[in-house]
Amino acid sequence: TNLESVTVEKAVTMLGDYSFRNCAKLQSFDATELVEVGSYVFENCTGMTNITLTNKLQKMSTGRSLFNKWTSEQTIYLDFEEGQMPSTWNAAWNAGCNAKIVYKKAQATA
């Protein structure tokens, strides 16, 4: 619960359920190679102002309430276009979350 910064090594591709739950002091999280996450991984991580999930995150084996208790003062950046989330994401991934969700903008085609 006293973690302030986390950098996940590239060899780590999965975070299990509740991995950083209640780490309210966590301010920085970097895990660009994540492929899969469990449920409630970032629940109550109220010290973070934002997080970015890359398009490598393709599977949420359980993935429920990943950002439970996040507030409207926090932002989740997603490297996906709105409506183009992977079908393997749990539909309740943002249940209990009040954070602003920012999707990647659609690429214009000429």
C-alpha cells in the first residue's frame, strides 16, 4: 500500500487480480507490454492522476472493475478507438469507476 511508482519489466505480461489494489499512494505506473490483467488491479489507486493502457492489452481474463473507486479527477487513456475494444475485455472493466476515459482518435483515411 506504500508503493509510489511501479515500472513493470517487459517480461511481465500479466497482472493477477488485486495486484495493486488499495495502493492509494501510487502515482506512476508504467507497463507497456501488458497483455492481460485480472480484476480490481487498480482499485482505489486514488494517488494516480492518469494511466495509459496500450493496445497490447488484449485480454482481461476476469478484468472486472479494473478501476473501481477511481474519481472524476483521474483519467484513463486507452490506445483503442471508442467502440473498438477487444472482445476479450470484460464488459464490466470500468464498473465502479468515475474517471474520465479518453479513447484514441480514429485515423483519417485519404
